[in-house]
Amino acid sequence: MITRVSNREKYTMIDQTVTYDLKLSAKALGILTKLLSLPDNWDFN
């Protein structure tokens, strides 16, 4: 589940269950973190 809140700070909070998932490589975790940090209106394709 992704919950977005508006704030003035430039940080991204990610649930720890994602960071401890052994099925995700470090590269995949980095890509996921980058994608989750982008604004809602950002288009990814």
C-alpha cells in the first residue's frame, strides 16, 4: 500500500517490510525507492 502525504521536507518514508524483503536485490530496492519518491503526476514508461 502506498500512502502519500504532502509535506515541506524532501524525504521519502518506506515501510520496513519492503527493505527487509530478501527477494529484492539492492538494485531493485534502489529503483523502487526512486520511483516511490517521485510525485504523483510523474509519468513513468
